[in-house]
Amino acid sequence: MEQRVLGRTGRAVSVVGLGTWQLGGDWGEVRETDALAVLDAAAEAGVTFFDTADVYGDGRSERLIGRWLREHPDTGTFVATKMGRRVEQRPEHYTLENFRLWTDRSRANLGVETLDLVQLHCPPTAVYSSDAVFDALDTLVAEERVAAYAVSVETCEEALAAIARPGTASVQIILNPFRLKPLERVVPAAAEAGVGIIARVPLASGLLSGRYTHETAFGPDDHRTFNRHGEAFDQGETFSGVDFATGVTAASEFAGLAPEGATPAATALRWIVQQPGVSSVIPGARSPEQARANAAAAALPPLPEATSAAVRELYDRSIRPQVHHRW
């Protein structure tokens, strides 16, 4: 699989990575054996980049990856984790003391001395303007607790603030055919600064797979049930902030843009991969089959300009009024 340098980390990662929120929780139950099989399948398909967080299953996702790393010590897999969402979201909690505690926990979960990358996990907006926060992150690097640090953001303005910080290695942001705003300023600014872009929620919580209907129901422990209106965390993390009915209709139209032999999900991932400045896209997977299918999207031929134009037209007509002004 194609490898791209992840911004200021200087490390090359697969252009399609693996998001592991599903392996921790909030997407329905995934058994440990199944989770490990997902990691196996992704690696066998060429994925060298796993993205996790200390809050996914309260560390379960990290621990599963840690076990997998111990069983596969020579893969060179790059693991990015996140910190900050295990406490009340107040800027005063983002201190060096807490950063040390949080990264120590992630290091133990993953079984590593130094974290490849730690990302602030969608912190309060005020955090991005705090010199003390970024000084503390620099200290983590100096202490070799982390090799590099980055941010995962909710809004484009937060991304731009983070990109302006000289130590920010990468920015993780929602980017998919239902969330085009980052292409306007964020992705170009990151490219100019040498900051990587990690595209998350690439399938709009599964909408862009084209498999859902207006009658589709999700389990009570699935965030697609309990966070549709931002009840538990930012609404934009669920269906990219698009209401379900609108999303299903637009996803059906998007499915019609898939080239012959390609699924709608693979088409969405291929569209993201070919956006200039994107380092990696991190779809999640609940089964080995999903992991392999996601990885295969990297091998699809580039989509023609006509498809990109059609994506833009669909977004402007159906999606933009709900999301563009918010994130």
C-alpha cells in the first residue's frame, strides 16, 4: 500500500489506516478475538497505521493493540493515541501533570516506552490558544514519553490554530464527501506548514457505505442511537453532523457515483485519499472483511474530475446547510 509521511513525525504511514474506536466501544459489542482478527486483517492488507484513544472502551482499544503489538513485534506499525477525554472538559485540566499521568497510562496499555504520537482529543477550544499547554506537550517529547504530539479537532478554526503551533505534527479532522469545509483552508494550510492531515469519520458513521435505509435501527449502546443530537459528545462525530434522514437520501445518491466494481464505501475512501495534503484516512472496522475492504480502496484508480464535481454539487445542495457553518 502507498505510504505517506505523516507531517512533522517524519514517519511514513499507510494511506489507509485503521481507526479503532469500534474495538473499544460505542459501536456495539466486539469480542476480543474478533478485534484481534480485525488488526490481523488490516496489517495483512498493508495497513501500518492504527489510531486509538485512551477513552475507547476506557483503554480497551489501547490494550488490545498492545497485545497485538507484543504478538507482532517486528511490523513497524505506527500507533497514534489520544488523551484528554477521561476528565470533565475544562481547559484547566490540560496540565503537564495530567499529561504525564495520561500518557503513562497509555504507555502501559500499549506496552511501549515511547508513544509514537499522542493527540489532544478534541479539547475545549481555549486549549489551542494556551502557550502552557503546548509547552507541556514539548516537555513530553523532551522526556521521551512521546515521539510527537498532535491534535484531533472538531472545527476548522481549531485546526488552523493548531497548525500555527510549530510543534504540531498532524491534525486529525472529519473529512469526507459530507464534510468538505476542511478542503478550503485547513488542508492547504497544513500542507504549507508540513503538518499531516488524518481524515477521520470518513464514511460518516457508515452512511456513505450506502447500506442504511430510513428504517435502519442501531443498538442502544451504539452512538448512532444515543448521540444523534450531541447528547453524549459533539454531534459532528455521529453521521458527520447530518441528520439521519437527510444522510440516507444523500448517501443513496452518492452510491450512484461509485465506478463499476467499486462499493460506495471504497469510493468515499478513494475520494479522500486523492485529496492533496491528506496523509492517511482511518476508517474503522468491526470485522476482518471490513478491514480488508477498506484497505483495498487504496488500490482503486483515481476518481475522475466529474466524480469530484458531482460530490461537490451533492454537498452544496443537500449537506452544506446542515454542517458547513458549524464545523
